[in-house]
Amino acid sequence: MLRPVEVRVLPGYRLWIRYADGVVGEVNLSHLVGLGVFAAWQDYHNFESVHIGPGRQIAWGEDIDLCADALYMQITGKQPQEVFPSLQAEAVYA
């Protein structure tokens, strides 16, 4: 299970995230600002309220969250089958 253990705000709508397995990296979320629920980020103080939610998601309040697994894959450049080997096994049996 990919578990974020620390998240920090960086300038320019970027996040620094550290995972329990030692992976550390940055993601740029500036392309989301102003879109749908991410309109709240137009006030940068809302973006700065990031935290790790109870379901291990990267969250802002109760209305905005991003999947920690997807962010992990973005940071590492890995494909889902590399991160979740069971997906590869399921593809073989399909």
C-alpha cells in the first residue's frame, strides 16, 4: 500500500510528498487551478491547507482530494502494473 507520510506546499502550486517506502518527490498542480472544485485554489491560502486525509489521500478540506497512488506514479514515472503487481497477474488471466 502506498502511504504518504508527509506533504508540504512549495511555490507555484507544487507539492513535496514523502511516502512510507522512502519515495520523495514533487508534483506540479498548477494546471488544475481554477478548474471545477480547484477554483478554490485561486485563493492560494486554500492550496496551502493541504494535508493527508484519513483515507491516505492528499486533501484540502472536505471537498478536494487527490489519489495518493496516482501522485506516486506521477513522481516515480511508474506504470500501474509496476506499482500494483496484482494488476499484471489479472491481465494474464483475462
